[in-house]
Amino acid sequence: MLRKVYLSVIGLLGASNASADWTLNMPRGVTELSAETYALHMQVFYWCCAIGVLVFGVMIYSLIRHRKSPGAEPATFSHSMKAEVIWTTIPIIILLILVVPSARTLIKLEDTRKPDMTIVATAYQWRWHYRYQGQDVAFYSSLARTSGVARRLDSSIDPFTVENYLLDVDNPLVVPVGRKVRLLLTSNDVVHSWWVPELAIKKDAIPGFMNETWFKADVVGTYRGQCAELCGMDHGYMPIVVKVLEPQAYAAWLASRQPTALQSADTN
Amino acid sequence: MTSAVMDAHHSEEHHGPAKGIRRWLYATNHKDIGTMYLVLSLVMFLTGGAMALVIRSELFQPGLQFIAPNVFNQLTTMHALIMVFGAVMPAFVGLANWMIPMMIGAPDMALPRMNNWSFWILPFAFLMLVATFFMPGGAPAAGWTMYPPLVLQTGDAFPYLIFSVHLLGISSIMGAINIIVTIVNMRAPDMSLLKMPMFVWTWLITAYLLLAVMPVLAGAVTMLLTDQFFGTSFFLAAGGGDPVLFQHIFWFFGHPEVYILILPAFGVISEIIPTFSRKPLFGHDSMVYAASSIAFLSFIVWAHHMFTVGMPLTGQLFFMFSTMLIAVPTGVKLFNWIATMWRGTMTFETPMLFAIAILFLFTIGGFSGIMLAIVPADIQYHDSYFVVAHFHYVLVPGSIFAIMAAVYYWLPKWSGHMYNESLGKLHFWLSAVFVNVTFFPMHFLGLAGMPRRIPDYSTQFADFNSIASVGAIGYGLSQLLFVYVVIQCVRGKGAKATSEVWDNPKGLEWTLPSPAPYHSFEVPPKVSSESAFS
Amino acid sequence: MTHAEDRYYVPQNSHWPIVGSVGLFLLMVGASSWLNGSDAGFWVMMSGVAVVIFMLAGWFSTVIGESISGRFNQQVDMSFRMGMFWFIFSEVMFFSVFFGALFYSRNMSIPWLGGDSNNFFTNLLLWGGYESTWPSNGPGNAGGDYEVMQPFGLPLINTVILLTSSVTLTVAHHALLASKRSMLKVFLAATFILGFIFVFLQAQEYIHAYHEMNLKMTTGIYGSTFYMLTGFHGMHVTIGAFMLSVIWLRTMKGHFTPRHHFAFEAAAWYWHFVDVVWLALYVFVYWM
Ligand code: HEA
Ligand code: HEA
Ligand code: CUA
Ligand SMILES: [Cu+2]
């Protein structure tokens, strides 16, 4: 335990170089927009740091310099128009600097036009269902059995021995690399939310409405996320796994999931 | 009528406290009612805190330890409801009851019987709420935000939740009316609005916020009730409604609500900092304008809690801009406090220590608030522990610290005795250290992708979670010290307090003896010297 | 008299608030368990209602007694006025929630379900064929086919009734100021009788809507907003009419002077507020 406390102190001080287990920052992600989001996040973070250093610096200086010492007389001033105008204007300027790139990224995020493919994701308590538009491919995606067993209150399985504990599913969502995938989200019961940090996407699945979002993954790999809106008892147990494959591998996978192929190998 | 009749009434009117339980059940005295509010708040804080400790214990390591997931959700929901409506709001109303009449030179609140009613509704409301733990289906578990359709899956607790929220609303509305009327109508004759102390000002603004948004919450939960039991379709798409409509209404209440939780805290530190800097509050008038602007802006930013629901783009842009604007008046307040300390002669008694910690830690919470306002980034932060970190930074070392600072600051005035300064300082340092150990790591958890409201998590989140849990236990235990210090002081264990208590503080409350007389001012005091109000 | 003016007035301890809290508690707990299907709950709820009514009667007679014995100075009078004003403000906010729900569903959710704005796929994939119109019971045709409530006929009559009642109330107020007691009594009585007639007609309208028009609370968002708005309004008219009746009984007993009649004015403000809500309601719910 002490080691953890100690490490955390180091962690707090040396923020950004995270070791494998000590993720301290938002992932840069694997899409153009996730990188932009990350940059925005860092930009506003640095502004806050700068303001913080300045403001806290002045405060600390004042706390030391202006503490009561023998013979010291407090000043009596109680307003200054000039100062007030300055510290009203400067924050406004900073905010304007922040708003412009944010708005630009936001507009791109909302632009779901001209996708290469469309997937309809429907949320259920507590699993996801994916349907590939224009293909005969549809399946449920639920928490992997290994985690499902280990997560029980009375299970004696140590979560550390389970690979990707709570972040693994039986049937991941599979998409090709470098393609604009439009995701249409809805829900069958309560509000859920589809979140994969590396794709920088989070969008609510709302019963009776269809929400749109999109991503274009640039790097092959497996990306994990979770349902991000409280949806009842097992809200913590409906992970999302996205497998990004090379186009050929994706085509092969798609073919294997077509109904004819499915008859021989029913699941997985 | 004759003056003989009047005099006969006087002897009844200006009596001391009644004996026994009736003093409290039938109370019309602002100090008695204030005390009851504060005691209720402390009990609720410990209850809500105990729930937080169960939450943190469950999250100490991955895997389920003690409680089932649905119980975890119940605890999260009740923790928040109890802390927000049971700990912070009643504490500020209690402070308002105690201090506002003393600060404006009034004998009591304007509507003392209604004051009693506002208070006594609360214990019943919380009785109803907490009793739901023992009902079939357990306590409400849909989060304090009560989003449909999930909240409609609540078991027998559902109508109890709705009606207890109604009771809380009735209580707050009456409390707010009382405070507004007291401030507007009961001020000493020559105290103009702009001469009012900051705590009174911030409460006036807060009371208007309460008046405007508590009915909105009541309306929202009423629609939940009719959707559940009478077949209406407000939040049902098939009938032409929309689940998101509830979110809009809830946050139209909810965002002003979070400023209801912080504006009186701003008021408290605006009283404390000048006293211990021995300098008048810098920019009194601009503080008033800033607080008013915060209140105004709070009505047009609500959808920043809903950036992932699929709002049209223009809506998202609008709510991003308006939210960011709140940094400006809040910054003005912060800078004014710093300017108040600047070239003062500061001493660091416990209330001042808490006030300074608020300046640092609330600002950190405000920074994460600004980060949350950036929509693309919020899409990543939303519903992750980053949000949990944000709001605990503004709520715990913001509101809770301010309440404790206020208690240390005014307790000698209330009880007539000094509290134990060294234990007070110890309490401060323990709180200040542990609050950071608890909530700072939550930023990292959120950024690393840990969603909120989950009872169990993947192994990569284990380290920071266990640090946070240790911090929570440390922080919780430190609060027992606070309880001890307060009890000792109230029992008269400390030195006798002078009427000024501190080194030449400004304000009418310090012209009264300590402990303050049962009816604060029986005749209007003269407010002559301009410096009486900092 | 001067004595009452320059000293602050502080009332004695009172047991009414705690009685009121217990009453509300019984009411709410009873209502909850009744909604959960317990018959006993109904009776608990009614006993809560009884306690609350008992409390209101007791509390108000205490205050009236104090007022009549001249214990209230100008300042107390002002406090009551402000209190009533801000109470009405909170009621306005309560109603605005339901108006807000009406605007939202008319201008947002219904068009979205029909495919507007960023909801093209909502309509295409979930509610194919649904065309947004107002009034609407939603794409699921909740509650089945229904008839739309027309603005003319009963609602128009009700509008006239409420507006008239506002006039009679104002006449009564002027009569009070001019010490014309008999005129005051007649016009005040006319006011609350008109109020009760309004409530009666509203009930007729509901019965008609339920039995002949199949317009119910379950009729999608249209039925929901219609009944929520008119229902809460009707409830407020009922309360206001009772308030005016009490005021009338007090005038019969000779209460109120041209200078001191806060209770009358409070009830009158409340009545005008209810009136204004109706006008908004008539325009947005029945007409547009
Ligand atoms: C006391 C309560 C309180 C306070 C004061 C605040 C203050 C602020 N909050 Fe916070 N907030 C909450 C309580 C509070 N919040 C709660 C409870 C939630 C979660 C609810 C839930 O989901 O359960 C929440 C959630 C929340 C969200 C939604 C997050 C999400 O769910 O995705 C957002 C998004 O914009 C936000 C923003 C802000 C902003 C911009 C401020 C601003 O007011 C902060 C302003 C202050 C400063 C910025 C610091 C001082 C200023 C300066 C030093 C000037 C210069 C600074 C700059 C130019 C940057 N808050
Ligand atoms: C003012 C409001 C307030 C306050 C003061 C707190 C205080 C604390 N909160 Fe809370 N919290 C919220 C408001 C608040 N919180 C809200 C709004 C949510 C969101 C809920 C939702 O998602 O819907 C939340 C959610 C929340 C979560 C996230 C849960 C989840 O998402 O699943 C966590 C987790 O760590 C947490 C922890 C804590 C801790 C450790 C404290 C500590 O500061 C508490 C310290 C106090 C004590 C520990 C009490 C000490 C008492 C004892 C030690 C003795 C006990 C004895 C007796 C009972 C006799 N809170
Ligand atoms: Cu699905 Cu949370
Ligand atoms: Cu907010």
C-alpha cells in the first residue's frame, strides 16, 4: 500500500510519462479526430496550468509576504477599476482562443455524411447488438465468459488473473481500417452510451431515437471501451470491443459471418 | 388598541427559549431553527459519508467485495441525494438562519412560523427517502439524476422517491421565500442594498435561484410519476415524447442547483478573508455583480451535461460558449479575494486556513469545469471519473470546506466559547491532505477511461482506486475530529469568547454579545459608520 | 399603535408547522403506498389530507386572530405581501415546466420523430411512415385514435367565465376600498361561484373527452400535455375558489377594512395568476 501512495505522489508530480499500468492521461487514440480531441484536451489543460501557476503564485507570495508581522499595518484600498477591467478581459480572451479550435473539431465530429459503411448498434440491458447495414450480418456482443464468471460476488477468482477483465466480449465489433464507419445508435430499453476512448467517441443510445456518430480508425488493433450511461444493475458489465482489421482480413471476416457460413459455425 | 394590550403581548413575544422538546418542535426562533438545520446537516453528512465509504471500500480493488451491483447503484444514488439535499443545502440554510438576521440588524426571520415548517418537513422527507432501502426492490438506483426510462424500473421505492423530492422542494421554496423577504424587508433602516454584507448578498441571489428551479424539479419528477402510474408519454418516444426531455428539465434545475451549493460558500469566504487579512473586501460591488452574473448564466448552460445525447450542432456550440463564460465572473471573484489578501496582515486561524484552501482547490475544480465545457473533450470526459473528480473538487473542498470554515468562524458567536484552535488546525490539515488523496487520482482514472457509476472495474484502474479509497477513509475519519471540536466548544470547554471574537472584524453580528441574545436585535440598530460593512 | 410600529414583531412558538409536517408526511407516504397498490395507503393519504386541512384552518385562524387584535405592524404586512408574491412566482415556474414540455414536444421531439434535424434515421429506421403533425399521440399511436379538443364551445365559455370572474373580483376590491360592503359581498360571491362553475364545466369537458373523444391521459404526448396543463390549472382554480370562499365568509363576519385587507389581496393576486395561466393555456393548448 505504501508503495502505491508513494507512487501516486510521483505520479502527481511527473504527470505525463506514464508507465504501462499507470495511465495518467487521455489516450491519443487512433483516429484523426481523437488526436484533435487529445490536442484540445492538452491545450486547455496547459492554459489551466498557466493560469494556475500565475494565480497560485501570486497567492502564495501574498500568503508569505503579507502575513501578520510585528508593526505591519494593513493597506486600506478596496477597489481599483483598472485591475478589475484587466482581470475581466484577460479570461475572455483566453476563452476565445479556446473556443475556436473546439468549435472546429466539433463541427467535424458531427459531420456524418458520406460514410463508407453503416452499422446500427442497439443497446439492451446489458449487451450490445450490431447490425451491418446492407449486409446480412448481425449479432449480439456480451461480456466475455471469463470475466462474467470472475465478476460474481462469491467468485474466488482474482481479477488480475483474468485477461482484459471486464473489457472483453464474446463477439467484438469488426471494422476495416481507414474507412469512415457511421454508427447509428439506439436502445431497446433504457439510455446507454457507446464509448471507446481510443476512437474518441461517446454517444448515447436512446430508446425511440437514432443517434449518429462516426469514426475512421487509422491503426489496426483492438480497442476497448464500456457503456458510459448508468443503465441499471449490470451497467458496469457491458463492454465494447472494436477490432480494426486490414481490408482483406475484414472482407474475410465479413464473408465468414454471412448467414450461409454461419450455419456451419454458429457462434464465434 | 391601547398600549396596555401591546405590553401584555410583549411579555409573551420576547420570551426566552421554551423548555424541553417544545423549544425545538414549535420553534420560531431563527437561532433554534438554524441550530436544527445545522444538526440535521451534520447527521446527513455522516450518513451520506458513510455511504461514500461503502462505495469506496467496494472500489478499493477490482472484483466485487461486499455488495451486489444493484446495491452499489442504490448507494451512489442515495449518497448524492443525501449530500446535496441533506448535507449542503440545509447547512447553508442553517447558516442563513443564524447569521442573516444578525448581519442585517433584524430580530428574527421575517416569517418565523413558516421557517419552522421549512425545517420540519426535511426530517420527514429524509425518513421517506432512507426508508426505501428496506422496501422490495431496494432504494432508488438510477443515479441522483433520475433519468428515465431507467428510473421507471425502480421498485416500490419509486413513488417515495418522487414524493420525498416534492417535500424537499416545498421546504426549499418556503426557506427561499423567507430568506428573500427577510433580506428585503427586515434590514436595519439605513442599510442600503449595496451596504449589505457579501454573505447576505450571495444568499439573496441563491434564494432567487432556489425559487426559480425547485418548482422545475418538482415538475420534472411529477411527469415521471404520471408516466409511471397514469400512462402519460412525456418521456416515451412511441407516444411522441422524448427521454431526453427529462434531461433538459432536470439540468435546467440541476445546473443552477450546483451554484445554489456554491454561492453561499462564496459568501462565507467573502466574510472570512477580510477579517483575517484585516482589510476590507476588495471590490464589494463587483462581487455582487459577479455573483449575479453567475446566477444569470447558470440558467443558460444546462445542456453542458448533455453533450453526448445527440443535440443538434448549434445547440452544442451555444452551450459550450455560454458555459465557458462562467469562468469570467468566477475569476473576478477569485481575483477579488486575492486582492483582499494582498498587502493585508494575515493570520491563519482555522477559518482562514479553510478559506485559503478553498481558493486553491475550488479553482482546480473550476479548471476541470472549463475543460469539461470544451465539447469534443467532454465527449471523452463525460460520465467518466474525470467528472466525479471535477464535482467533488468544487463540492467537497468548495461547499463542505466553506460550511466548516463558517462553523469555526461563527461558532464562538453562537456558543460564547472559543473552539480548540490546535485541534481545529489539525482537522484542517488532515482534511486538506486527504481530500486531495481521495479526489485527485480520480482525474487520472477518468482520463484513462474508467466510467462512473460502476461497482467493479478493469485491473488497470486498480492503483488509483485504492489510493482514492484510502484517502476517503482518512478524510472521513478526520471529520470525526470536527464533530469532537464542535461538541467540546458547544459544551463550553473553551475560553470565553468576547463579542468581537476575532481581531476587529466588521459587521453587525460582532456588535452583539457572544453568545448572541435570543432575539438578535429587538429594536433596529443604527448603521452609521460606513466601514461597518466590508 | 406607535408602539407596534417601531418594535419588531416576533410571533410566539407555534405547533401548527409540525402538525403540517406530519400531515404532509402522512399524505405523501399514503399516496406512495396507494400507488404501489395498497388500499390502506388511500386511507393514510386521506388522513394526511385531513391533518393538512386541519392545520391550515388552525394556522390561519391564529394569524387572523393576531391580525384582528392589531398585532401586525406595517412591516409584518409587507412581509406577508412579499411572501405571497414570491410564492406565486414559484407557481409560475412550476407551470412553465409543463409549458416547456409542450413546446419541446411540439417543436422538437415530434418533428424529430418525423425525421427532422439530425434525426433522419430516427424516422427511417424506427418509425417509418410516421409524419409529424400537431396534435399528435406519437408514432406508436399511443392510446389509439382520438379527436382533437376544439377551442370553441366549452373552452371558450370557460375563458369568458374566468375573465368575467376577474372583473367581478376587481369590482369587489373597489367596493372594499370604497367601504361598499354589500356590493363587496355580492361581487366576491359572484367571483368564486364563477370559479366553481369553471371547475364544473372543466369536469364536463373531461368526461366528454374521455367518453366520446377517446382523448385520455394515455393519448400520447398530446393527451399528456393537455391533461397535465389543464389538470394542474383546474386544481389551482379549485384552490383559488376555496380561498375566495373563505375570504367571503370573513367579509360576512365583518373582517377587512379599506386599509387592512391583505388576505383579500393575496387571494385576488392568486386568482389573477390563475387567470393569466388560463389565457396562456387557452392560446397554446386549445387554439394554436
Ligand atoms: C458546486 C458545484 C459546482 C460548481 C461550482 C461547478 C462549476 C463548473 N462546472 Fe460543474 N458540475 C457539478 C458541480 C459544479 N460545477 C456537478 C455536481 C456535476 C456533475 C453532475 C452529475 O453528472 O452528476 C458537474 C458537471 C459539469 C459538467 C458536465 C460534465 C459531464 O457530465 O460531461 C460540465 C461541463 O461543462 C461542468 C462545467 C462547469 C464549469 C465550466 C464550472 C464553472 O463555474 C467553473 C468556473 C471556475 C473557474 C474556471 C476557476 C476560477 C477562474 C479563473 C481563475 C479565471 C480564469 C480562468 C479561465 C480563463 C479558464 N460541470
Ligand atoms: C455535496 C455533495 C457531495 C459530497 C460532500 C460528497 C462526498 C464524497 N463523495 Fe460523492 N457524490 C456526489 C456528491 C457529493 N459527494 C454526487 C452528486 C455524486 C454523483 C452520484 C451519481 O452518480 O448519481 C457522487 C458520487 C460519488 C462517487 C462516484 C460513485 C459512482 O460513480 O459510482 C464516489 C466514489 O468515490 C464518491 C465519493 C465521495 C467521498 C469519498 C466523499 C467524502 O467527501 C465523504 C466524507 C465524509 C465521510 C466519510 C463521513 C464521515 C463519517 C464517518 C467516518 C463515520 C460514519 C459514522 C456514522 C454514520 C455514525 N461520491
Ligand atoms: Cu448500458 Cu450502461
Ligand atoms: Cu452544470
